[in-house]
Amino acid sequence: MNGQAAPALPIIHLLSSGGFYGAERMLLDHCLATPGRHQVLFLDAPPALVSRFREAQVDCQPINGLRELLRHLRSRRSERPLINTHNFKGLVLGWVAATWLRLPLVITQHGFTPRSRKQRLYTWLSLQLCRTASVDRVVCVAESIALLCRQASVRADKLHVIPNGLPHLRVPARARHDRQRWLAGFVGRLSVEKGPDLFLDALIPLCRQHPKLYGVMLGDGPERPSLLARVNAAGLHERIRLPGYQTDMDTWWMQLDALVISSRTEGTPMILLEAMQAGVPVAAFAVGGIPDVLQDEHNGLLAAPADSAGLARQIERLHRDPDQARNLADNARRTQLERYDLRALAQRWSQLYIRTAQEARA
């Protein structure tokens, strides 16, 4: 024993991404908070996303395909890095590389979106690969995702549930409204699985009934043209705005009176945890990991999946009863701090990485 600390465990993350969304936010925070020497290899990513990780001092680089990935991993083979994959393309390429080079492999399952034949095939193949001997650990961000893995016969000793968490931040004080308007917000990618159309199904009738109720949809994506057309056709272009993708949510958290999550499928949404931390009450569909986080009428309001009329009723309750909304938000803030604090969850991740690497060396 020479008294020197052991070198930090090298961890290589594989991610294919179109922008900075929930999984990307989770990974950035994860790399900053979890002990280890983290490197993110982007299999596909816009330059702005790579820059965002680099600006945060996270080691990262783009990788062009399997051949370049194998070459990169071979150059670090003497370190025996652990691979952690974060979506389907990352899983497939990571599985091939870990199998070929005999490296320890962790799969992070952020959620599935099996709405098309191709996506259902991806989901099935992801679950089958998780069953193989090359995969050492499967970490699910919600119990609902772990249930799918169990149903696919992924071994119980491989499975772990570690939800997403947030760093402890100074949250700006909520703005005091003059009550001239009440603002409900959708935040996320404007794509089918996130249910922006269901948000409008709920909000358009409410705007017609309540002249002080407004809406905003923060994000971008393929559904934007059809959503804009619906808002315009309803004559609500001044009441429901679509200002596009936002890089800084602090100003919006001070303005929003409610966050509405109308997703058809979810893991543990980062935007839910951010709203809880910011003191913004939440109305949401009870899908994926959301019911793991929110207890109806304790720290949020829940509606049955895809029940837009039920979701509208929950939004209306927040609008009509500010005292209830404030109590829900206060309870949600405590829940986030006690159960979804990044520091504690990062320690769980660190222990899992260390055990996985030790078992791979044994």
C-alpha cells in the first residue's frame, strides 16, 4: 500500500441524439456529478450539442460509425473502460464493441416509444440484447421500464432502477402575477410520443371557457406545423403561443402557473423534476415513471393516459384553486429534494459502476 488513491474509473458513454432533451440533460448532469473519468462519444449529434457538453467541461467527441468506435476503444483498451449506452443506436454499437473487445457494459434504459413498426422492432431488439451475457447491468430510470425488462425475461440480478435527479440549485423566486392571465405550459419535443396534440385537446376548450387562461408550448419538432394550424384554426394564436426551443428555462419557470405533461410514453421526465424544484404545480398523464414520482392530490394532479378531458379537468382545478396549487407545489418541491437529488443518486451510480468493473476483472 503506497497511500495513493486509486485512479478514477474510466466510463465511456455512447449516445446518438438530435438535440438537448431529457436524456441529454440527464447525461450531462450525470457526468458532472458521478465519480469517474467520463467521456461521451456522440454517434450522431448536432455541433451545438457537442459544444454544450464541452462548455460544461465534459470530455466528448463525435464518432463516425462502428469502425471508428472500435478504433477509439482499442486505443483505450489497456484502461479497461466501462461502456454505458443511452439509446438504441448506442446500445447496438456498444453491445458489438463490448462483445468484441470484452469490455464491461451497462445499458441505461431511458424509455421506449413503440408507436410504429420500426420502433416496436427497436424496443424488442433492445430488450433481447439486454438478456445477453455481454450486458452486465441494465439501469432503468423508472419502475415501469424495469417491468418491461422483467416481462422480456431480463435477469433480475442485472436490473436496477435509478431515477433521474437534479443538482441542488438556487431556484429564482416565482414572479407574483397580477392575475391578468394564468399560464399553462407544455415543455418538450413537439413529437407524437410527447403528446403536444393532447395538450391542445385539453387546453383549447379551457381557453374558450376561461378568458384569463393562456398556454405556451416550449419546444420544437416535426408536429409544429400541424399544432400551429390547429391553434390558428381555433382563433387562439394570441392565447396559445409556440415560441420554439428554449435554452434557458429560468424565466419561464417564473411565469408558468402550471406545467402540463401530456406524453403518451415517458421514463422519469427531467422537466417534471425541474418544475417540482422550481415550485410550479404539475398536471400530467399517469404514464411511465410519472406515477412513481407524483401522488395524485399530494404533490401533483394525475389523469388517465391519453384522457385529454380528464387532463383538462386537472388543469382547471389548478386554475380555480390557487391554494391547492400552492400546496401541491410545496409538497412536490420536498419530494424532489428528498428522493430525486442528484448527489445521492450519483453515489448509487458510482457504486454500480465500481461493482460492475470489479466483477468484469474477476
